[in-house]
Amino acid sequence: MNPVIEVKGVVTKFGDRTIHDHVNLHIDANEIYGILGESGSGKSVLMKEMIMLLQPNEGEVSVLGTSLTHISFKEAQKLRSDWGVLFQFGALFSSLTIAENIEVQLKEYTNISKMMRTKLVRSKLALVGLETHVGAMYPSELSGGMIKRAALARALAMEPKLLFLDEPTSGLDPIGARNFDALIVELRDLLGITVVMITHDLDSIFSIVDRMAVLADKHVVAEGTLENVLQSTHPFVEAFFKNEYTKERFKDKVKNV
């Protein structure tokens, strides 16, 4: 099967500073793929290149079989409707209700009636575990966990094939974070979507991520399953995965490391 996302030889520079130096990775259909890395390694930059918010200086990014290098406006609009994005802090429009936030893409990309949009909003709220009355509330009235779920409902509005998550459990308490992890897996299995998530949450990495790429020193220094990554001797991988705390906390999974 062809990868859902393929990154080939990507070079990213901001002025004289090189962020990515010939980065390569691929993401397969229906997997939960993690992007990990040290601070400043370009995790968010790479995701922004995948969703056409940034363009690399060199190399190629392909999404759903379409190269983003010379994509037309019409192709880009179609592709954007095939993915949903959950930004780190939700990025909900503060002046809109939750229902209106979820409706934004439906208004922009479809011609469906107000009645049908209302039904879809209710179904998306239910899908992420929020009650219907939440749709009438504003982001400022919600807890951090509810904001994440509301933003996820918005990301799912167009029934995407791809779901991008930037630090989805950041700012959540441990129980809320694990519930959100469970929701991600449930949605992947229910909807048959591919999930790409930037994360440094060890619980997420050890429990729900199928494969991952580790960014450090401007490169992908390890890619694959957790077992594959744990074989790496790169200093960042050693420090992140093989410290005493991690070995004790996840001893069943790192016992042979």
C-alpha cells in the first residue's frame, strides 16, 4: 500500500538556521503515528508543512497521493477538506459558540442546509463525548478537557481521512489525558482514519502510538514501532526513553533495553 503521507528529503530553513536537513518518513493508512523530538527539533514545523501552512525549502511532502510542491488552488482546497486539525490549545474562535465553531468548515466547503448543519454539529458533539447543550456555550465557558473535545469535534466536521493532533493531551490532568487517548483510538477504529500526533506524553507513546518518528539534530534519528525506536542509541532517544524513571514506569515495555 502507498503511504498516506510521505516526506522525502525535506530541508527547512529559517534564515541561516536549518531546522530539517533531508528529513524522510512515511505514514501508513489507519495508524496512529507519533512525531517526537527535542525542543526546537521542528515537530510543529513538519506538521505545518504537511497541512500546507509552510513550504519546505527543498524536498517533497505528499499527502493522500498528492504532492504539495506544485499543487493547484483547486487541489489544495479539496485536500484541506480531507483532513482535520486539532491545535495544541484548541484554537477555537472565542467570539463563536461551540456549534458555530464546528460549523465553520461546513459553511466554507459545503452547500448543505442550516438544518443539516445543526444535525451534523449534534452528531460531532456526541462523537467526542459532549452533550448537545455544549453547542450553545462559548469556549470561555468550557474546561480545558471540554475545549479539547470541542476542537476535536470541529476537526471531525468534514469527516476527514486524516486527523492531525498537536500535543492533544497537553494541559489535561492524568485522567483526562488517558480518556482523550482512549477517544483517539476509538475514533481511529470507528472512522477508519489515520492519526498524526505531535506528543511528548510518555503514556500516549507507550499505549496508543503504532509507529513514530523521533526528530533530533535536524534529522529523523529513529522511526518505526516502539520496539524499533528503543533500539536506537542516539543520545536523545537514550535520554527520553531509557532513563530510570521511564524504565521503572514502563518496565514491561522496556525491560529488554
